[in-house]
Amino acid sequence: MLDILRRLVQAVTEAENLDDALNIIVTRIKATMQTGVCSIYLLDDKTGCWLLMATDGLNPSSVRIASLCKNEGLVGSVGTRGKLLNLEDAPKHPAFRFLEETGEEIFQSFLGVPVVHQRETLGIIVVQQTTRRRFSGDEEALLVTVAAQLSALIAHAKISGRLYLQTDTGENPKDIRFKGAAGISGITVGTAVVRKPPAYLKHVKDGKTDNPDHDIGEFQAALAEVKVELERIGESLSGHLQHEETVLFDTYLRMLEDHTLGGEVCQRIRSGENAPTALKHVVLDLVTRFEAMQDPYLKERGTDLKDLGRRILSKLLRYGDELLKYPDDAILVAEDVTPVMLGEMDAGSLLGIVSVKGSANSHVAILARSLGIPAVMGAVDLPLADISGVKMIVDGWRGEVVIEPSEMILKEYQYAVRDAENLASELLRISDGPATTSDGYRIHLLLNSGPFGELLERQRSWIDGVGLYRTEFAFLSRSRFPTEDEQEIEYREELATYSPMPVVMRTLDIGGDKGLPYFSIDEENPFLGWRGIRVTLDHPEIFLTQTRAMLKASVGLNNLRVLLPMISTLEELRASKLLVDRVVHELLSEGFVIKPPQVGVMIEVPSAVYMADELALEADFFSVGSNDLTQYILAIDRTNARVSDMFDSFHPAVLRALRQVCDSGRARDIPVALCGEMAGDPMASALLIGLGFDELSMSAASLAQVKRTLGEFSLPECRELATKAIQSTSGHEVIQVMADAMMIRGLSLLVPPGLRE
């Protein structure tokens, strides 16, 4: 059976379209099972009927014509029940329905299996035979397995608009929607311009060299060409961006100059590989390490590195520059949109960005926010081969793309564009000063700080410090562990930038899925593995060096707070504090004038929630990582496409855990912050204050919306919303509560799709 399935899957994968794939399946299954008929029926969403889409054995002219109502016939019975049906004498079954156009009256035996994707029955696979017999258990198993393989293919065809069940018109369907990541605000309408990568690393065939010096020279020349291009593109964008945003091109240049990339490529060339082969292996190995990381920002650095590798490869292979004519209303579309692609376009003609891969944490998403360009990242089902030149709506508010919008949808979105423009104007008018509720209750907004500044001067008055500085950047930008002095320089810059406001620095948070290029960790279950504080307690030399660098960097500033990641036991907190105390005494004895820092616990795992009372006795503050906490409470890996739609920070179980942490912190009189994505969600902000949070830490892009939203709610109203949410039975119910509250206050634009009036 495995061999049959392997060959069938391979043949289906190579099919040019869905119709070909379905025909391959029915032909192969009929031959394998030696039956008279194999057919596939799919559910036509418009008519609600099961439409015959492919057959080997019935009348071929009945394809796309013969159909059964949803509950009609044996096919309808299988679809309604969602269970297979194995009959020895099908015509005698009370649900049997004769379809004259198919010629099926001569068939007696019937085996029907539902094709199910994410609990939805999409179709039915049917085999029939002229003789009376009951199909065996092995035959049932084969058909069930094929149905499971077929489900994803059909689901993707439906989502991508390639499944055209309507036969009454020859027009392509309109208003085909694709979901991606929201958060890059704005809405626009334009023409899709699909960009392909300059070269493909995986297409390089391994090869050897007889002249390593020549290949090294070719590689270094290609490297130099890419550097010149990056400098030119950075300069071209400098007129449209602040200096802080163009600094990322310096990051690209540092990646090219880093020994990990250039040094390892040259080393492999000297060992006998030719330049393209060496480049392929080094870049793909580094990309794999980055993409395995859980931290969204760090994960996206793999995309940056892959783009650089492709550009170097294109120079090595002497590919010519792609010449594209851009329309005046261009929507840049690619599998991986990169900052370099962005810089190659005329900023005046670029209206929007759509990327199949990537997230709101990618460099290009950050640039899109700075340029004020709507963008949708992570539109994984987008059929790139079919959309070049088509009209497209890019809705950064909802994280949605609409292909070939109808006049009705265009009109609807024109209203949305108007609302978006009104909101943008309102956000620009937000006053200086700290955030407060409508009744004057003070809210502490904090910044999740990145590797380069995103904070505008007017936003500085809104924040009370940095709620999360990821120290991993100092480690990831090098091919070895950074020295104490190197760390001190980077930490000092961050502390000085925001002084006298406090800066929360998280100690090195690696392990499991988040390895360093020079400290890789490979585990079968990384989310429950060796990560966070577990790694640095097992390697105290890393923890001690980093803590020394932090404390030395804070001399004269005294605005450092130390945050411990992935704390799951009281013993881990105590062991960490002993190491911090040891560093304090060492530095004092060396003559440094320092103050012992506040040490906080990152609440990310359920055990920390249940031990919050005890942890609060010995920690100076709490910071809840809502992303990981949600993942662990709901047992959902949000990076897994099969279950990511179930990841729900508004789930009542998550909210009750958050309330428990806040209550523990308040009882011990220590601050409690939230620094996950939920903190920057305007819909969640009032709810979080009502649950008892003192501080919300978010990206700079979220500050204005959250400040505006909080100003529309009083503290008692926030608490009332929290009580309703805690008592709810589902995340959707919680969102509805918040949506209603926001619409009453004229904040409906920020409400997710499906909940607007």
C-alpha cells in the first residue's frame, strides 16, 4: 500500500491542474482495486450539491453535469454522515438514487469514503463493481488514506480559486480572498506585479572545482557587486525613510562581511567545492537555523539571509538583471518580498505589498509601516503563477487580499479606505504625554525594542521605558559568542538611549528551536526542551558574562531591569538571583559603582502561573509572554499550519491565567507587564487593564492605536469587560464582547472582519 500511495502522490504532485490530478487518482485507484468504477464528487458551494468531477467507469460526458443534492443518494449519505459506506448490494439501500446520465445502474457493490479537511467534508471518493461483494478492510484503508491525501489538494484549490465548479459561465470567479497576517495598516487597490527571486539556491547542483583560488575570486567579486547594489538601494530609499529605518541595509552589509558567511564559503571552496555549491550549503544551513527559531523577529532573519544568498548566486551565475515595467498602481507580490526588492521599485508607483511568506516582524513589514504602504504577509495560499497583472485589494487591517474584486466589493472597500484615512488622521492628532483611561487612570506603555530604532520623537512621551530588549541580537550578529566588552557596548547604547526610563533586558533566550549558528541545539520536541533559563543555568559562564556586561553598561544610568525567560520553578529563580548577586559583589569589589538591578520573571508556562504567589515573593516584577503562555495553555504550536487557526489569546482559559498572575502580583505589590503580541492589539488593551495589568509592552507601530483606544474606556468599564470575558466560554465570545464595546465608542474600524455591523 505504501508503494502504491508513494507513486500516486508523486503523480498527483506533478499534475498541471486539479482536473488532471483527479483523473490520475480515479484511474490509478480503479486499476489498483480492480473495480469497475472509481469516481470523485466534490461539493459545489454555490448549489449545495455533490458534483461529479472525475470518473473512470461511468459515462465521461456526465462529468460536471451529474449531481446529487447534499443529502441525496448514497453519495449524500456518506457526505452527511462523514463516514465511509461499504455496501454489497447498493441498489437495495434506501438512500440509493439512480442517475441515468452516469449509467451506474449496472453496478452493485459500493464503497464511498468522505474527503475531509479541517472537519469539513469537501468531497466523496466512490468505487463500484458490477458483482456483489463487500470491499475488504485493506481496500477501505487504501481509499481512506487516499482521501486524506486528496483533502489538502482540494482545500488549496478551493482557497486559491482554482476549483471552478460553476459551469454556467466561462468567467473567472471574482472576490477570491486570501488570508495573511494583519498589522501592516491601510487598504489599497492596485495591479499585481509578481517578482521572482534572482536565483534559486536549491536548484544548484553540487559541483567540484580544480582551481579554488579562481572560485574564491569569483565569489568575492560577486560579494562586492551585491554590496554596491545594497548601498545604492539604501541611498535610493533614504529620501523616503528616516535614518533609523535605512540602518537595516547596514545590517545586510554586515551580514555579507560576517566571517560566518564569507569565511565558511571560502573554506568549503578550498576543500574542493565550486563557488555556487559552497554558497548554497552555507546559506541554506544558516537559513535553516534561523527559520527553526520560535521568536518571530529572529525567524525572519532567515528570509534576509536567503535573499542575500540568492543575489550573490545570481552574480556568480552571471544572470542578467530582470527588467520589469511597473504600472502606476503596482502591488509588489512575491514568495518572499524583501527590502531589496522594495528598494528596486519606484516608491511613487508602489501602492502595496503582498508576500506569501513572512510575518509582521519582517524587515519589509517594518519598512512598509514606515512608508505608510499597506501590506499583507504570510498569504500562504496565494497562487503566484496565476495573478500577475490582475486587480487586487490589499487590506492590511484585516490581513486579507482580494483577487479580481467585483464592483460591489470595490465599493465596500472604498468606504473602508475612507475610514482608514480618517483613523490615520486621528492617530496623528494624538496628544503628547502618557496614556490614561477616560477617567484619568495612568497606564504605563512600554516599548518592545528592536535592533534598530523605530520610535518617533513624538512617541517618546507616550512610553515609560522599554518593556523588552532581546539580547539575542548581540549573539546572532556574530559567528561566535560576543565578549563581555562587546556586549557592554551594545547594552550601554540601549540603556543610554532611553535613560532615565527603565529598560528591561531579557537574558539570553535560546535553546531548542532557537539555536545560535555556533551553538546549535537539535531536539525532537524543542518547545518542551532545553531553552531559556535552562540553557544559561547549565552554562553559567554565559549567564555570568552577560550579567557583568549588563551591570557595567548601567553604571551612571541605573535604569537596568533584568528579565529571566522560561522560568518554570522557584528553584530556577533562586539559582538565577544567586548568580546575579555574585556578579554584583564581584563588580563592587573591582571598584565599579553599581546598584543591584531589579530581577523579574517572565511568565510563559503554566507552572509559573500556578506558582505565581510564591514567585512574586522573590521576584521584583512579572512580565507575561502571552505568545508562549497561550501556546502552552492551549497545547497549540502556532507555527503549525494545521492548528495555527486555533491559537487564540482571547480564549477564556488564557484570560483566567492572566487574571491569576495579575492577582498574585498585586497581592505582593509588584508590577505586572504583558509583552506578547496581545499587548499591542487595540481590541485587547482595555481588557488587559481590566484584568489587572500595570504595564503593556509593544512595538512602536502599536502605540498610537492602543493609546487612543484606552482613552475611550474608564477603569470601571475595563474591569466590567474583563469580568464578562472571564465568564465567557470561547475566544469568539470574548472578541464579540470587545467588538461591541469598541463599536459603541466609534472604534469599529479596529474590529476584526466578520464582527463589523
